Amino acid sequence: MTTPSQVAYDVVALDRPDAPPVPYARITLDAPRRRNALSLALLDELRAALDRAAHDDVRAVVLAASGSAFCSGADLTEALAQGMTVSARRLADVLRDLLALPKPVVARVHGPVRAGGIGLVAACDVAVSADQITYAFTEARLALAPAVISLAVLPRMTPRAASHTFLTGAPFTAAEAAAWGLVTSTVPLADLDTEVDAVLAGLAAGDPQGLAATKELLNADTLARFDTHVDHAVALSAELFGSERARAAMERLLAR
């Protein structure tokens, strides 16, 4: 039996008044029944989609999601059964791919985002969020830490905001996410596609070489820090997920 794909890939033409259409890649997390949880299969498909976008003749990439949520974070059922050693490394690979991709990536965030999903949003170059949704770093409440995603999140958020949200695990609004630097802008859900298209139109005006060089300049320090700390972050994540306290907390959550 064929396993359904968890990531969709499309090339879409952005129509521009008085200018030729410009193609962009649309990558969609497509596991709505699992709230787009970051299973190993989804991460592998996402990494393959990003590699495809890097080589396709597209000006930019939109990272979107189907279903009610953008991403619920790690797949806890899988983590309990298999541990997180491989998945933590693969998440790190995906975050690095987003940061290093030679094309701008725009996050289209339509629904709630939790834990590891926030790492995806942070690693994108521009993040447009629906204004009614919430975000939360829930790791500490499960005896975990946002270890791997911190490599993408901490360069975006103010230090005080990161401390508060990481330690309390409390949900915060899209407006707060924008004020703290995690997302670029917030709009009503009905206006989300219009705002994303406006960002894409701005990127379409850029030359591919100029966009790639500018993105490399913007992310150079983040990538240098990423490469220095990634092995420790992956090891810490795997260790915490495998601990008795975390396993008990995840089991309680899944039993609800």
C-alpha cells in the first residue's frame, strides 16, 4: 500500500500587471490529520521539496500548510516509539536548508503553530501570519527544550521575549510574534494570500543573483552559529526526548 505524500510541491505563476508572470514554488505541509506534525517522513519529504526548489527555475518559495493548523511540532507518537535521534537531526537539516536555500522563502502561516513548527517559520526569510492565530513553545512543559529550533529562533526574537516564551510555554498572539521579530507581518486570514502575493511581487522584481547574494549576506552569521552548535542541540534534543520525565509527559498528553 502506497503511503500518502505528506508534502505537496507545485510551481505557480505569479501574475503581475504590465510584467511577465514569474514562477515560484509552493511547498505545502499536507498531513492535516496529524496537524502537520514533524514526523520523519514529513521532514524527509520537506527536505526533498526544498532541494527541488533550489534547482527549479523559480524566483522564490512559499511554505504553506493544509488543514486547521500550520504545524503542531514534533510527532510525539513517533518520538515515543522511535526516539528523536534521527528526527532531531533531520529537523536541523531542514532548518539549515531553509536558511541556506539560494532563493527567498516566504512562510504563509494560516493556523496555530507549536514548538518545532515555529522553527520552520523562523528559518524562512519572510513570515506572513494570520492575525487571529497563536504560537507557543510548549517544550518545557513536556520536560523538553526547544534545542534544535533555537538555532533558527534566537536570531529572530528579542532575548527577553525568547526567555519568557521558552520558559513559560504560554501561547502568544500573532501580534506579539510580530512585535518580537518572529514574524514579519500579520493580516486578517481573508487577506493572507493578498499579502503573500505582495511579498512575492516585491521578490519578483529582484534579480535571482542579487536575491541569492543578499540572502547569503543576511544569513551568514546565523548559519555560522548554526553549524557551531547544531551537534550539541541535536544531542540534547535526543537525550531529553528519551528521558523518563519527558516520556511520561508525552504519554499523558497523548492520553488526553
